[in-house]
Amino acid sequence: MVAVLIDPDSSEDSQLDALVFHPHFNQVDFLFVGGSLVTDGNMSSCLARLKKRTDKPIIIFPGSPNQIDETADAILLLSLISGRNPDLLIGRHVESAHKLKQSGLEILSTGYILLDGGRTTTVSYISGTTPIPQDKPGIAAATALAGCQLGMQLIYLDCGSGADQYASPKLIAAVKNEINVPVIVGGGIKTRADLEAVFAAGADVIVVGTVVEKNPEFLTELVLAKNSIKIS
């Protein structure tokens, strides 16, 4: 499956139109909405604009409890299991528990693993955590396994928005070999070859954001890669 990550702080109507009305948008499976610096006001308005344009499932990719919005369909309840920041392991979750319960959103418990993408990204800076090195697939796999043993429904491997490199196929395969829940992979994916390598390594969902924001035509490459893996 494929998902497009939309940053409400930088999404304009013209960008949303270019995405939603692209001829290959029908093969996008989900829309993730969120970002490390997004404000609650922009989240609400972005969701409203998306709802007018598409009936694709919209899933919140939250950076803070302020981004919980009941007009979405679901939320990735992210726990940053690769870091040691207690606020992002459980603190924010306690803060938002009652709001989430009242929202009616489908809650998808997600073990979030930050990987080294070759540069300091917003998520690594804001979270104050050290990404797992790409040459340590065993650490990533053990972290994912621990997350699943704690009851996580999904594992999200992320190099961060605008990363120089994506999660290595060796690391993805190591994680996939240890767990039996879906693996989401995002960050640093820029070409069709990148997409095919990530799918072939075992990713269940690929997330693209910055590259589609800059060039909606990349959706064509995304669909071609998705279909080539299905055929093979």
C-alpha cells in the first residue's frame, strides 16, 4: 500500500488540487496528515479542505495532542520506541487519553522508530532523540520486536521528512523478519528505484511526502513501483 503525507503548515489549495486530481491518485491507499511543527488551527482547516476533495481514509500523523481532530478517520498513536524520551514514549499519550476516547477516532497503536537518514531532520531535533544508525539493523529489529511484544499494532520506520537517504533494504528486511505486524516505511524516498527497493525488502506501506509536495507527478512513479511489485 501507499500513503501520502501532507503537512498542513505548507499545504495550499493548489497543491491539494494537484494531488487529489492527479490521474493516479486513485491508487493512493491512505492520506497521512501531520508534521512535527503543525498547529492545531492548520490541522482542522487542512482536514476540512481534504474532506471536500476526497473520500480516501485520512489518518492523523500527530506531532502533539493539539493535533487530535475528530473529523479524521483514524490516528497513528505514535510511541517513539527508538528513543528514551519519556514524554514521547508515554507522557503525551496520558495527556491525550481522554480526548482520544471522546474523539471516536480509530486508534492505531504504532511503534515509531527513527532512523538515521543522513542529516538532522525536524523530528530528530524536536524529539531530542538519537536515530538508530542504518548499519545497526539488529538494533532496529530488536526495537521493533519489543514494540510488538508491548502490543503495538504497527511499526513505522522513518528517516524523517527531507532525509538524504531512506531506510536500507537490509534494515527493513531484518525488522520484517522479526515481527508479524505491518511495517510502514517513510522518509528519504525520491525515485522509483527507491520505491521498488523498499517494497521488495518487505515494507507493507510506503509513505511519501516532500517529494510529492514538490512534484505531484511522482505519484506516477509510486504507482508503477507498487504495481511492479504486485506483478512480480
